[in-house]
Amino acid sequence: PGRRYGDVPVPAGSFLDVVARLAPGAPLSLGWRVRPGARDSYTEDDARRMRGVYESYAARVGCAAGVVFSVALRLTPQSTGALSTLVSALPSSQLLVWTGAGEPPPPRNTLLRTKTLFQEAGVAGRVGYDCRVAEGLVSGRVNDILVYLFSAVT
């Protein structure tokens, strides 16, 4: 539904208008444009707005197509509440936790903590992972610092 930093290259409504016209009911992959190093999170408002975008689309096409919400691993541990609420509210939804191509891998414990938090929230069966993680804790922490510093200057 939006982007915190700069303009949205393709507004969600415009994209879903095209999908509804050309491939109504097709499974969707939706996400947010974020900066993983910015110490940001997915908020309850982000989840509410994304749910609204999806429900508007489903109402237009007359069915609840499957949807995968893609989320950045570095932002996920501090966001499991909002994201768990989102997938719990939409029975045909899932989360895909990812690390970006070319993104220095975060520490393994970031992934392990994320999995534990989703398990505790009762939605672990609806969460998939496409993540690279650093083998060593030190290299993962150094990568986190580099990603943070890079995001601060861009």
C-alpha cells in the first residue's frame, strides 16, 4: 500500500486493477518497499492497510485468491505481532520471509528468533523462508552494521 522512503513506483491499486482485468483470482505476492537496514518494522497500520488493499481486490474479483505477503527478515523480529495478525485475519494468506539479492546475510539467530516468535504466535505453519544467513555471529553482526550504515546514507 505504500513506501516510507520516496514515491511508490507502482501503486497497489493500479497494479491490482490490471491483475483483476487480466488474471482475476490469480494467486498474489504482495509486499512493502522497505530499507532493511533502517531499524524499521512492519506496523499494525501497515498490516491494516495491506489487508484493506487485498480485501478490496478480492471483493472486485469475487473470490479470495491466495496471497503471499513478502517481508524482509531484518524487519521481521520486531514485527511478528502485526504480521501474525495480518495472516490470521486472511485465511488464504501466507508470509514469505526473505533476504534480498546482494544483501549481506544477517546473523543466524535473527532467523531462529523469527521462527520462534511465529511459532509462539501460532502461525508458523503459514510462514515460509527464503533467507541467507551468516555462518558466524561476528560476520552476521558486521553485516548488520554495514547494512545499517549504508541505509543511513541512501
